[in-house]
Amino acid sequence: MIVRYLVLLYIITLFISCDSKKRQEERVKGEIVAFIDDKPILIQEIDYSVQQQLYEQLQRIYMIRKIALDQKINDLVINYETQKLNLSAESYLNQYYQKKLSKKYIKIQRQKLISDKLPELKRTLSYHDINSEKGQDLFLKGLKRSLLEKLLDSLKTKHNIQVKLKPPLPPKISLNQIQTFYRGNLKSGITLLEVSDMECDRCREYYPVYKEIYQKYKDKVKFGFAHFSSYPTLSAIATNCAAKQGKFWEMHDAIMNKPTLLDTSEIYYIADELELNIQKFKQDFNSPEIPNNIEYNSKLIKQYGLFGTPTILINGSPVFDSSSKEDIEEMIEHELEKN
């Protein structure tokens, strides 16, 4: 009896083991997206190389769903009210607008306008005089949108609305190997890293935003900067030369505060103003070492799956909209709460 039991137990164990191995092989097989000869390419390798792009696409999908969800919730709370009153949604809203859009209300709202020109966005942005027929139509539509938002806010208080839709989690990107220059609170557990090209238009456009964030959080956050460009620019070379004399950030800020891109003579002038050793600065500036380091840095960053500038990462997680002061500060505050 014991022998039979042991044999049966062995067979069951063998079956489970074989089945588990088969499932594991199927799982691994499912992760393979290509072969070169006998060497497989795994989906994880592909995802890692484009993780920022994938995150941004997932974020866009989330935003599409969120807008659709908000509209669905709005439609439902309106429908619940119309069912009680035995009205159509159109009739209900028309009665609501007629009640609210009195001549006195319209007059008060018009006095609040800072301009007689009202914007209309189609393929391009155009403006219409408020006294024109089109302007009057746009003005009333704007008032109705505002009233509808107030109505919806009021109706939603009558319901227990729980939104379970969550935004995608940003990937954690480790950039420990790349050359980074830091300032702020160097002992902070929160790091904001700006991956940027000092000569790209968008990076220069958003520099005032990052400067303002730095001024606000410099005592609480460690701020870093890493060069990322298709080629070593004059600005990148100049800052790295200044870094050799302990003045990376002084050179960085001086260049970024200029309204236009600088030539070599203007960069030398800044170096002189910063009281750098000009002879050493020129020697470093003309050496192939620094451009090679910058180029290698950019290749490393690309391998981590980053592709655009400017990119802001907070503790390794990219901010979806790196130009948004609100989004950046929201992530910083979230990390501060955790610490």
C-alpha cells in the first residue's frame, strides 16, 4: 500500500514538474520576438531600449481613456437627473440655460472680459469681435460651458463616484554611468535630472521654468544636468571645460541666459568674466577629450531608452510633460512626502 502511494506521488510530482517546465518554456518562448541565427532577441531588450517612448504612448492612451471616462460620468449624472424629471437631456439643459442666462448675468459676464476679441480654434486660432454675430455666438457658448461645469460639479456631489482608472507608472531609469553635474542639496534623497541639449530651441525655451523650480527647491532637492545631443555642441564643450575648473553651473547659466546661441569668441569672453584660467580653458576647449566624452555620454543615454530633449527625470522616473512646471512640481512634492 505504501509502495503504491509513493509511486502515485512520484507520478503526480513528475507531471506537475513537466507541466511547470512546459509553461516556463512557453512563457520564455512568448518573450522572444526575433532570432539572429540561434540567438533570440527578447521583448524585454526591445522595451528597455524604448522605455521612454512606450511610457509616453501609454500616457497618451491613459489621457484618451480619462477624457472618455470623464465624459461618460458627466453623461450619466445628467441622465440620472433627467430620468427623475422625465425629460430628455437636451430639454433639461435648455431649461437650465434659460433659467441661468438672464440679461443681467450676461451683462455682468461681459464686463469681466479683458478683450472684445474672442478666440475660436479650428485648424488655426482666429479672433472675432464680441459685437459680431460670430462673436456673440462664441460668447454664449462659453457661458454655457461654464454653467455646465458648475451644474456637473453640483450633480456629482449627489453620487459616490470612485474613479479606478490610474495613469501608467513611469519606468525607473538608472543613469548612474553617465556624466552628470549636480547642485542644490547634494545630500537629498530626491534627484531631479535634466537631460538636455543646451542649443536646442525647446531646451532654451523651458530653461526659465527649470530655473524657477531650482530656486524653489534647491534646499530640498539635488539637481543634475546631463548633456544629450546628436553632436558635441559649443555650449556643451564650454560647460565641460568650465567644469574642469569647478564652474560648470556658472558657465551653464551664463550661456542659457543669453538670448541667442554664442560663437567661440563670445564663449571665451564669458570664460574670462568667470575668471577662469583662459589658457587652460582654451587648451581644454580644443582638446578632443571633452567632445569624445560628450559624444559617449549621449550614446549611453540613448541606450537607456531616452530619445528627446529636454527630458526631466525625478528619482529615475521621467515626467510625462517635461515642459510643465505643474507636473514637475507635483512629482517633486510626491517624493518629498515619501521622504
